[in-house]
Amino acid sequence: MPVPGEIQFLAVEDELHVCPGCGYALGFHTSFLSADAVRHNPVKSTREVFRVILICPECAARYDVGWRISFSELEAKGCQVPGHLTL
């Protein structure tokens, strides 16, 4: 099994199902990484937001396309990162 590399930022244009790293064309797995894990912010938000990370099942490349999501019970919707698409 390939070792996952560093998360790369990737812009989504019309469609994203092919891995730019290896050409695998059958889509991606997903994982969720706490947005607070990479932010050094002394002020904590009351809702936990996660980055949606796409993982290529073939080469284990990881991509952040700017999608963010909250799993709170009262609010289960995506949120937009400036310059990226909304979930």
C-alpha cells in the first residue's frame, strides 16, 4: 500500500474524478481532517469544522479542494472557503 504524501491543494474545474498524480480514473476516497489541526488560532470556534480530503485509492495522493463541512447536530452543511466551491 502506498504511503500518503503531503496534502496538495487542487482546484476543481468542470469535474474531478481522475487523480492528477497517477491517472487513476475511478474517483477518490474521502477523509475528514479537523480544520483546527492546522490552524494556530487562540480563539476557538463553537462549531468544529473539518477539511474534506480526497485520497487516490491507487497512489494514496491526498488533495484538498477547499471543501469544508461541519458535523454538528444542529448544522450539517458545507461552508465555503474563499475561491473554492461550496459543498
